[in-house]
Amino acid sequence: MIPANKKPASVAADAAKLYQFLSSGNPVVSINLPEVLKHSDYVYLASNIEEFVSQIDVSLSEDYFNRDKRIEYSSNFNWDNTTDSLLKHLRGVHGVEDGIH
């Protein structure tokens, strides 16, 4: 569960815990933070406390096959991919084709 509040720090934060939770394969319930919305196919989202409780109930009765989907999806979020993405962005910003100088 990611029961964070919608304070500016929470809204702007990367969902690092989300990746850890997804890698367990277990259902994840979260409030609808912008960073979590990007992963909405793999997370149960709620916009208020009533929805949050309801989504917990839904997640507890889900089919087991979703577990493997979450684990596979979470494997995309590792340091190698993060570094590659950052370097690609920096190369584009600085117009460097074959490395950062």
C-alpha cells in the first residue's frame, strides 16, 4: 500500500517504493499520485479514503496471474535502464552522439 498524502513533496517524488512493491508480485494499492498514474495498469488507484479501502478489497480477490505481470513489468526499473535513460537524455540535450565529454 502507498497511502501517501498529496503534499507537494509526495506529488513530485519518484515512486521508488512502487518499483520495489511491484517486484514482489503482490497487488499494490496507492493514491493517484502523478508518478504512480504512469503505472496504472499494474496498480490499484484511489482518489480518497473510501476508494482506497475498496481497492484493498478488490486487490485481495484478484486473479493470481497478475503477479507475474507485475514482476515482469518491474524488471524494467533497474539501475542499468535508469542510467541508460539518463545518459540518452544528456546526450540529446548536449548534442553528443557517442558519449558525454
